[in-house]
Amino acid sequence: MDRITIKGTSDGLIVYLGAGAWSRLMEELEAHLSQKASFFKGGRVALHVGPRRLTTPQLESVGELLIRHNVSLWAIESDSPSTQSAAAELGLEVSLSPRQVTDWTARILPQGNSLVIQRTLRSGQVINHPGHVVIIGDVNPGAEIRAGGSVVVWGRLRGMVHAGLGEEGIKAVVCALQFSPTQLRISSLIARSPAEDDSRDNLPEMASVQNNQIVAEAWQK
Amino acid sequence: MAATVITITSGKGGVGKTTTTANLSVALAAQGKKVVAIDADIGLRNLDVVLGLENRIVYDLVDVVEGVCRLRQAMIKDKRVNELYLIPAAQSRDKTAVTPQDMIELTDQLRDEFDFILIDSPAGIEQGFKNAIAPADRVLIVTTPEMSAVRDADRIIGLIESEEKGPGDLIINRLRIDMVRRGDMLGTDDVIDVLAINLIGIVPDDEAIIVSTNRGRPVTLENHSQAGQAFKNIARRVMGENVPFIKLEEDDTFFKRLSRKLGIRN
Ligand SMILES: Nc1ncnc2c1ncn2[C@@H]1O[C@H](COP(=O)(O)OP(=O)(O)O)[C@@H](O)[C@H]1O
Ligand SMILES: [Mg+2]
């Protein structure tokens, strides 16, 4: 059986890598790329690697291999948390997120370089990304997100978020399905004056900058 | 026989790792399992004290790793239950005397002969924690119902996930229902709400623990303490039995009561 399967989708090509030694798989991938050069050319590829644990240098070298054949790598799908974090480090999407989430996210976030993370961020975990950050999961107390653009949390936001560190600045927004960050900053502004009223605690909210201060309001999807 | 290696860890110190390791070891042995308990808290050994085996220590974990003695010579048999052995930590060395690889090799030598190998982890996220976690097949995370302990547990769970040792199972120790009812302590639901991992036991705050620790007789050896019963239930859950939790009444969650909002002016 072939250890490499390739599928075309509206999102680009998906390459499934099966079991076997990594170096052999890379040789086989290289062979596919040269044999079907016209098929691949100029396209973008999402790599499915199953439970395989891959390091940042390994992902870098597969990215380089693809680039040599005029193909760009944009996402890694893996069940392995260490592969996911290696991919996230390289700014690759770590998952082909559920269609609905992508659609909603696309409405909030302008085009650009977003990092999608499909797990809960736990205390002590820090995400630094120059573009937008999308979390499909919770952001726990003690976790930290620093984003050049906006931050969307498809879960509970209870950690610290600093959005708009990049060019987007005060145009950045922060939204979450449950909104109670420990600290929230957009560009150089800090959200202040915790309201006593917590009646909206369990409702989706979006924070944005209005008249030079951070305002949170109901997030209507 | 292929042993299951279970590491008991927490992040924060003083939340009950050693108490849990001692009591689960005794409870599993009382169920007829062959058990080794390893104290990986080098420099701060105290599993031996809690188990009441301190006066029988000749060799320790570091002696085994350095080849000063054979593994068997460092294993102290607990005579109160059938097959329970302790490998004590060294008192006068530091955590760098042992490596994660040493721990893997040592437990591999024991796997064929035992059902369970329990490892008592030191606090923190440094080398001692890495040593304790390296050979683990399963991890039990102990926390008390306090914000700072839960925060540290969350941190540890993140590290365990990145080591691909699964998220682990949670033990909530020193719960006081009266305080939870008054709104002065996090409840079980509040803790699970943050950590979102499987709960394997709730141990009440119980004076019997302190008395038993002083006497070197783990509470699971007695029949009447609440904490002892809780540890026996955890042991049975570890063995795969489905033991129901005693459902404790809790109303609003602590976060609802306490949470403060950011970002709204006027
Ligand atoms: N359920 C409990 N009820 C009362 N006291 C407890 C309980 N669990 C632990 N303790 C006490 O808390 C202290 C710290 O426990 P220990 O097991 O040594 O923690 P760790 O190993 O995590 O540092 C000890 O004095 C112990 O007797
Ligand atoms: Mg201890």
C-alpha cells in the first residue's frame, strides 16, 4: 500500500503521510513532487501526519522540500501535541478547523496570517504570533496570548491577552464565547475598571477600541 | 506480569503527593497487588516517614543508580501488607544525581515482577519532576481546592501533555464541604471547570491524616477514616473498577461568584 496519499480539495492539496521511517517518506514525497510537477505547481499543501511526533527542524525541512517544487506548506494536521506545537512555532496552521469556525472567523478577521490552535492553553503556555490568533478551546488563567492582530477564542477566555501589537494596532479586536480575561490589552491600551455586574459572564463578548478606550460588548455572530 | 508505572505529581508543594503515594500503595497492596513505591523527591525524602519505614533504610535510590548496591538491597518490605516495597530517596544528595534515563531503566527492571510502581514526585517543574515523569504510564495530578494549587496543576498538565503522557487523572485533596458551601473554597466543579481532565478521587481534609503521618501508619490501614475510604476508592478506580463518587451538593460556581469583568466603563 502507498504510504503517501494525495487528495485535492477546494482548500488546496492534502497530503497524507502514513507509517514508516521519516527519511524514506521524504524520499517518496520528493519522487511524487518531481513526477507530478505540473499537478503540484503553485499550489498549497496541508500535511496530515497522524500521531507522528515531528520536530521544528523536520517540519522546516519538509517545508523547504515543498518550496523547491513551488508548493507552499500552510497547515499540519496531527494528533501529536508536540508536532502541533512545532508547527505552531513555524506559524503554520495546526488544524483544518471545522468549516463553521473558519467561516465565522473569516468574517471577524481580515485576510492575513492567522494561527489556529485547536487545544486549551494552560497556565504558563505563551503564544506569540505576528498575525491573528484563533484558539479552538479555552485560555486558562496563567496562559498568555500576544498577537500582532486580533484574537478569537472559541471557548472561555480567562487568561491574559495582548492584541494589536502589530500594524493593525487599535483596530484589533478580542472575542470569546465566555469573556473574563485576567488582563486585556489592545495596542497600548489596558482594559480597566472591572464592572461589578457579571450578569453577562457566560455570554459571548467582543472587545474593541472605541474613543481611545477598550469596550466590551455582546458578540453577535 | 507487566507493571503499570504511576507517577503522582502536582506542581505545588505540600498538597498531598506523598500522602497520596503512601496511601495508594498500601491500598493497592491490600487488594492483593504487588507494589513498589519509589520516593523521587531526592534531598527531601519523606515517603519513608509517612510509611513508617524510616528506621529500616540502609540504601537508597541514588545508591542503586550509582551501583553502590543492587536494586533488591534498596527495597524495604512493608510487613503490614502483603507485597509492598519502598525504594527511599537519598537524603544528602540533590536531584541531579539521577537522570530520567536512570528512572526508566530502574523501573524496567521491576516491571516484570510487579503490578504497580508508584513514583512520588517532588514539587516544581525542574529536573526532579522530569525524572519522576519519564517512566510513567499514567500520571495522577494532586491539587488542593485553592486557586494557586489549581494554577500549578494546570501548568503541570500542560507539561505532561507536551511529554505525551496524556492529560492524566485528577485527585482533589483536602476538600472541606463546609467551606465550599459557605463560598470560601473552590468546589469540585470549579476545579474541573478549569483543568478539564478526568477526576479520579476526592479526598476530604481529615485530621486522621496528620495523626497517621506522625505515627507512620497510613490511614488506609485503618477502617474508619473518611480519607482512608477515599484513598481505597481511588485505588479501586486505578485498578479499573467503576466506583461511584459521593455526590456533594454545590450551588453556584466559585467563578460565577467571584469573577470580575474587565473592559466595561460606564
Ligand atoms: N487529606 C488531608 N487532610 C489533612 N491533612 C492532609 C491531607 N493531605 C495531606 N495533608 C497534610 O498536608 C501536609 C503535606 O502533605 P504531603 O503529602 O507531604 O504533600 P506533598 O508531598 O505534596 O508535599 C502534610 O502535613 C500532610 O499530613
Ligand atoms: Mg512530598
